[in-house]
Amino acid sequence: MLTPQGLKGKQYRITGNSYPRLGRPPKRSRKVFTALGILLALALIGLGGVQLWDIFSGKNKHAAAQACADPSGKPLAAPTPEPTPSAAGDPKAIPQPTAFKVNVLNATTKAGLAGRTAEEFTKRGFTVDKKGNAPAELDKKVPGTAVVIAGPAGAGAATLISSQIAGATVSTDARTDNSVDVVVGDSYNTLLDETQAAAALALATKPTPAPSTTGSC
């Protein structure tokens, strides 16, 4: 064993169970990777905050509108609703009770039924033209309460008349005017009261809901 100069032959012994250890100095690349990781985490946090802000501020609606743009980059316009036809030009529109003539025909064996029914229609403002027995092809051949017969021009009038009788059915023939025939059958007793008739008419003329376009272009 070599004795360093100045120790004068003295020997020193290391005691204890702990030894100093020298670690490797930290590499510069580790510091770089650590810094990049911190920057990436901060960027992700910032991006998430921006997205949350867009959601709560409503800016995502603008993005949805941009997704519905045509290839030229212009947003697609909302579809223009079709104009509602007037009662004068649309045969399916409901006319006033005085705007057409009603013929009341009895297809049963009950005497006077056509006359009583015609009086009820007259009291409600309808214009009764003819009343009497049903023709042979319909006599005693009307199932249910009544059948309402009209031509294409009297479609709206037939809807109005049929709403006055519970269970009435509508049939179409080739007549060119807007007159309506009411052929009462064995199950008929009287007209619905005016409140019930109004509810039946509202139900018959209720428009079909348009399909929802929410969430699609």
C-alpha cells in the first residue's frame, strides 16, 4: 500500500457501512424531453379549454352551419315552404256551408229520415238542394251511418259534410260541380253536436307534421 506524502507512515482505515457514491451527471437530453413534455401537457390543457368555451358560448352552432355548406362554400338556404292554396283555388280547402249544395238521400226503410236530416243541415247553415229516397243502386245498401259522395271539385265540401256524421265514409264520382250527396244508412240517427263536429273537422284537416331536420343538412 502506498502512503501519500505527508502522512508519515500513518495508515487510515475506512469504517462504517456507508460509502460515498458518485452518480452520473444528469444528461442534457433528459432536461429537453422533460421540458417538451411539460409544454405538450400545457398545450392539451389549453386546447380542451378552448373546446369547452366553444360549446358553452354556442360557437359550435357556427361550425355545424359550415358543415351544411355547398361545395362553393356558401351555406345552404332553408327550404322555402310551399304557399298555402286559397279556398277558392284548392278543391280540398274547406268551404263555407253556403258555398255548395247538399242532397240528402235516404237508403233505409225509416220514413222521413231524409227530411229530418235535411232540416238539421239547414239549421247549421248548409244549403240543401234535394231530399228524398236513394237511387236503386244505393237503396238499403249503405253500411254504417252514411256515405258522402262528391266529385273532385267537392273534396273539401265532402270533408266538411262527413265531419257532421259519426262514422261517415267518403266516396268520389265523376260529377264536375262541388255538390255533395249524403246517403244515410241504417246506423244513422242524427248529426253530431256542433262541438263534436268541429273537433272531427279539425282532426280530418290536421296537417301531417314535417320530418325533423335537426342535426342534418
